[in-house]
Amino acid sequence: MKIFLSTIEPVRIADALKFLSEEEKVIVINSLPLDSASVVLGETDEQSQEDIVEELESEKLGQLLDEMDSDDAVDILDDLEPDDQEEILAEIDKSSKGRADVLRDLLQYPEDTAGGIMAPELLTVYQCQTIGDALSLFKEANENDKIEDIHNIFVVDKHHILCGLLPLKSLIIYSNRKLVKDVMNSDYQYVPVEEDQEVVAHIVRKYDLYSIPVVDGDKKLVGRITADDILDVIDEEAIEDMSHIAGVTQEEFTEESVLRSVRNRVPWLLIGLFGGIVSATIINFFEDSLKLILALAFFVPVVTAMGGNAGVQSSAIIVKRLATGDIHPQYLLSRLSREIQIAFLNGLICSTFLTLIVTLWRGDFLFGFLIGLALFLVILIATVVGTSVPLILKSLDIDPAIAMGPFVTTSNDVVGLMLYLGIASLFIKFFY
Amino acid sequence: MKIFLSTIEPVRIADALKFLSEEEKVIVINSLPLDSASVVLGETDEQSQEDIVEELESEKLGQLLDEMDSDDAVDILDDLEPDDQEEILAEIDKSSKGRADVLRDLLQYPEDTAGGIMAPELLTVYQCQTIGDALSLFKEANENDKIEDIHNIFVVDKHHILCGLLPLKSLIIYSNRKLVKDVMNSDYQYVPVEEDQEVVAHIVRKYDLYSIPVVDGDKKLVGRITADDILDVIDEEAIEDMSHIAGVTQEEFTEESVLRSVRNRVPWLLIGLFGGIVSATIINFFEDSLKLILALAFFVPVVTAMGGNAGVQSSAIIVKRLATGDIHPQYLLSRLSREIQIAFLNGLICSTFLTLIVTLWRGDFLFGFLIGLALFLVILIATVVGTSVPLILKSLDIDPAIAMGPFVTTSNDVVGLMLYLGIASLFIKFFY
């Protein structure tokens, strides 16, 4: 087993792990040398990580986390109960004292902020040092094999306040005697430690960066985020958005067990079912109108489908723009008014179309007009709901992405039906 | 204007451009020095790019594209008509002969493959050269300012076949006299030129790479893809997936005009409307059953909502897994069987729940059972549709992501209604 595993790349083992049972996963981890095992644990899917962390002895787990990049180790610690966290940290304390403190510091930051994804390990030089100093610093770090993927050495002043970047290539192109402050890059991007990870991703992408420094409130350098962490963030956020629209959980995109999938998907279906039952109650309430004109029932699917579609269209745009920081509070009203203008025109086009079809089909213009008017109002209301719900959730500090999918669809079904049948009843009262 | 603009970072100008009219965009581009203008054009949103490219004189555009990274220049050329492409390429030919040929070569590759996102500009050394040779090569390239973001120098043999990577740090840590082949990294990832961009993104993310070499069929080195291109790919694909689910176009996530949004969203709404009208026709067909038991109409929203939800859940998972290359043809049947198992259990849970509620509400177990059975079958069929449609589209080489959203929802509405009302009619025939 050990010999067999040693011939396979750790990343491939990490990939294959999801096909094994919990016990088998632990056996694989225990058969690997510590350095490979830590790569496997760091790179495997979230479900496998949970399984392994749950089953592994805390001593072994401590050793593995000690081997790992600290940002990855913190990701794993973050998912544990406080008691278990302390137990593991105590294990790490035994072998490398400072390391556990570094991890404790990192655990303070919320998982989805710059602080939560940064690594505190980085290379710094003072601005009054020389390129030669930076060079020996780099060589030393490289021999100790402590810091990977160095693209920039960070330049600080004597108070550890960030004042520039020294790209790796500076060590090659400048003479050893040059002063760091004379050749450093002083026009650079940085992010505060509390910045949302999606905004960080946006900045890194916009400026095509490979690493970005993280600073505290006094602009003191506290860590760096590398592009590979950003790739993970973007992928994670994309899956999150998609899972919200589709009503599946994020784990489903990585794991395999049927029973887990059922447990994950059924709540969303039950929300849909609940919405359907509320809809049924509403239709029941208008039974008299329906008995009079059964044809009203034919157009219920039109109303629910269109309300859902128009609402999700608006939500998707707003959620995406909120996520990338494209919407500022002062533009909220202008966004809403823009969406309403779009809804007005889309509603007009669809309603005219529906009015024509229904009039031709049933040979009754009044009925056609009634259905068309209802559709117009449903699209308008659905858009207002689809636009406002994410904005409201955001202002309550709840992830606006949960507004997409079953939530907006269901509430628009309900509102749409009440509107449609309400208008219909009024018409019947006056015209029939 | 020129002085004002020169004080602002090009990336910020690129960002602000979308708020301007077409003419204003062109004025801004023309007021900027060539190097800033090319950054602005490369970094701005797709809509602004189109506007500018349309309005700008071909001579100026040629100069701008000549200044740009070749992978970005090709992105812009790709969106032009063949005639316009040739006109611009002829302009580029005038000033830098070889450059236009490089761009012509790149234009052959489909936009969403490794070839479509790679840049052919890179540093290569022969394996028999020394670190000293590599060092002077790097310094020369850096002075000419031709290649940005060098993380690796690529090592080739005399036939230009890729045989290793030389990370930038090798130039710092090894002595000048070392042979490249003795210190190069010969355990590395690479991708064939025709590989799908989403698979490339998956590999880069999995192995935490900063650049990856691209090779042709003979493993000859033809280009490199850097992590910043991969960030763009992941973002683009995420927006694409999201726009398909929500039924909006990708441009909507970046551009501003109300009329354009209407034009983009209305086709999806009309698909929904068409589905609704088909649904109305189906319900019309079962008018007799509905007259007998009006309560059947109450549960139409349940059927359509649940069919849509269950279908989109399956589609989202399948589409994501297809995109990352996680599903191989031989597993198709096992995926389908897995989704059916999930649907079976989810259907059972939801149906039991609905049967209970309807039985209690209407005091009629037979009616409750009928509704529950219909729901069970609708969830099962919707899952099969939601799973198979993306798989079928993929096998026809059509982007499976278009299956999500209105398409699957609408077809499941229609199938679900026929099933529901069909079963209901049969029951009425035998039991009422």
C-alpha cells in the first residue's frame, strides 16, 4: 500500500479520495509520509476533509496541520468545534510553539474576508536595505523551504508599515548595491484585513495580480494572498451562486453519496412544495371565480412561470453586482428604477403578445386584455421583488445570493397568483 | 482632458468607460497615449470594447492591438467580421510584420480552447544551455519589455519539444555555470492546444499553478497561459452558467443600457411565455376533468414548481461536472442512475407530505393519493429530463449550460402537466 501510494502524485490521491469510505480515507492518509499526507488533506474535497478530520487522532492531525500552509490549516480548523480546535492547537504547540499562535491569530478573522484567506508567512525587507540584503533573505527562505510561490518581497518601514513591493525579478535585474527604496514598486494594490474575499478577488482579477499584501488598520503588513487562493475563492463563490439559484447545496458539486444529496436537496424542494400549497390555498379562495370562468385556470402556469423568470433575471444581475462591489448604496434607487424600466418594456411586449393570442384563441378581447394586464403587473411586481430582496438581505448582512432560486420563485408565484386571480375576480364582478 | 486623464490609472478609466456614450468612449481612447489606451481597451467590459472597435479608425485600432498582449488582441479580433479582421491585420502588418502573422496564427484556435487564451510570447532555453544563458535571456527580455509576468522559463530540446520548466527563482539560487537540464523541473503540467479552457482552468486550480505551457500534437511548445487569464476564464464561465440559469445574457452582467437589457432578456421571457401557452392548451384539453373536480386546478402550481425545481437541481450538478471534465462517457449511465435514486427518495418524501396535507385538507384519501402519485412521477421525470438534456447537448457538442433555466423549467412544466392531468383523468374514469 505504502509503496503503491508513493508512486502516485498527492494531488491525484486527493482527487480519488472521494470514492473511498471514511475508514479507507483514514487508512490512505495514515499510509502516506507526512508531507504527502498534508498535501492530500489540503487538496481533497470538503467532504473528505471533514471525514478525515473526524476520524483521525488529534496527534496525527496536529502534525498534518503543522506541515500545511497556514491559510489551508486554518480553513480546516475553522470547521471544527472550539473544543476540538483547542485540542489540535495544543498538539501543534508541543512541536512548534510559534506556529500554534499564528494559527490562533488567523482563526479570529471571518472565513470569507481577506484575513481569512491570507497567509502570514511572507518575505519583508526594510526600505533602507539593499537588493543584496533582499537576495540573501530570499535564498535563506528558499533553503528553509518555508515560503512558497514568492512573486513579491514586501517592503516595510521601521514601524512595519507597508511602503512598497519588490518584484522577484528585481533581484535579478538590479545590482546588489542598489537600495530597496530606490527600485521598489510604490504604486501597488493592497487590501485591509477585513475586506470581503469577493472584493479581494475582484481587485486581483482587475489588476492581474499574482499576490496582494494584506494590511491592518494602521497599514501594518499582516499577510499576503496569492493568486491560487483567489482561484479557489472565485470557484467557491461561483458554485455558491449556482447552488443558490438551483436550490442544491455546495457540497453536491463535490461529493457522491446519494443519501447526502437527498438530505441536501430535499429542503429546497420542500420550500417549493410549501409555496405550491400556499398557491393551492390561494386558488381555492377564488373557487367561485374559477367555477364561473374555468379558463382562468388555464393561465395559472403562465403567471407562475413568468413571475419566477422575471424575478430571477433581476436577482441574478443584482446579486452578481453586489458581489463584485459594483453597486454602491447611493445607486440603489437608480438600480431599482432601471430594473423597473426594463420590466415595464418586457412586460409590455409579453402582455401584448399574450393578449393577442388569448383574444384569438377564446374570441373574447375583454378576457384577453384581462390576462394580458395581469401578466404585465405580475412581471412588474416580480421584478421589484427580485431586485429588492437581494438588496434588503445585503443591508441586513445576509448573503444576498440566497434570494435567487426557490425563494424568489416561490414568493413570486404566490404574489403573482393573488394578483392574477384578484384582478380576474374584480373584472368578473363588473363585466360578467 | 489629456492632462486630466494622465493622472488616472488606466484600469480605473477602463472601469469608468461603461458610463460614457459611444462617442465619449472613443474621445477618451484617442486622448490617451498609446500604451495607456491599449491597457484601457484591453481591460474594459465587452460592450465598451465593441463600441470602441466599431467607431475607431482601423489605423488607430491596429496601433492599439499592436501594443497589447497578443492573447488580448486576439480576443478583440475574434469578435470582428473576417473582412474587418483582415483590414486591421493589414494595418498591423505595416508597422510590425511578424506580429500580424502571430495574431493570424492565434485566430485559428477556437476562442474557448487553450490555443484561444494562450500567448505565444514566452522565454525558452535549450536544455543544454546554462543558468547563465537563461539569466542573460531574461535580462534582455526584461529590457525590451516584451514579456510580462514571467514565472517560468520553458526548457525545450533541439526540436522545440517541451522537456522542462525553469522557475524564475532558479536564476537566483543556482550558480551561473549549472546546466539547465540538471536543475530544471521535469515533473510539470502542460495542456494540448485544443484543450477546452474550462479544463485548463481546472488543472491550473488543482495544481496551484501560475503559468502552464501549451503544446501541439508533437509536444512542441506553442504558448503559455498565465494565471490572470485563468481568473478571467473562471469568471467568464461562472457568469455564463449563471446567465443560463437565470435566463439573462452575459453582457447584462457588465453593461448598462435599458433597451439592450430588454432586448437581451425578452427572448427568455418569451420562451417562458410560449411554455405557459402550451401549458394552457394542455389544461384546456382536460377541461372536462377539471369541471368535474375543480380542485385539480389548485395543484397545478405545485406540479409546475416541483418539476422545474427538481429538473434544475439535476441540470446544475451535471453541467458543472461536465464543465470540469468530472464526468467521463462511461459514467453517464451511473450518473443517471444516481440522479434517479435521489429523485426516487426526494419524490417519496415530498409526495408523502403532499398526500397527507391534501388528504387532511379535502378529507379524501383517494384524491390525496392521486395528487401525491402525480407529484412523485413529475419529480422522477423532471430529474430524468434535467439530467439527460445537458448530457445530450454535450454529446451534440452544444454548450450544456443552455439546458439550465427556462429551457428545462419550461419543458418540465409541460411534461409535468400532461402527466398530472393524464393520471387525474384516468382516476376520474375509474373511481368517480
